[in-house]
Amino acid sequence: MSSKSQSKGDTEYRRILENLTRLRQTAGMSQVDLAAKLKWTSSLVKQIEACERRLDPVEFHQYCDAIGQDDAILIKDLST
């Protein structure tokens, strides 16, 4: 993401990715482990976690499922 002022959506997206990364690490998974489980490249996981590439809704669901998290709960947590 550029250094331009971020929209509220960008800030929330960053929070989601920070939470996903933390939860992946808490689950004891590396980026390589997650990529293997999802049949993605580790480069793709790295780009996603660095906010260089956005997850689409299906990928978000797959990522959450792979780390054992409920995607609906993660979205709901944004409002708290």
C-alpha cells in the first residue's frame, strides 16, 4: 500500500490481516505451512500478509478455515 492517507477500509483490512497473521502464528503455522495446506505458493501468503495483495472473500474463508478460525467471527470482531 502506498503512503497516501488510508481510508477506513484500508485500516480495517490491515487489522484483519494483522489478526490473521497473529492467529496463524498462534496455531504454530509458518507461511510455508499455510501455503502447503492451501495449495498456494508461500510467496502468495507473504504478499497477502504484507498487504501487497488483497484476499478475495473465498480466499479469506479458505485462509480462516486453514488456521482453524471462523471467518464470520473475525469480521464481527471489527465492530468491537
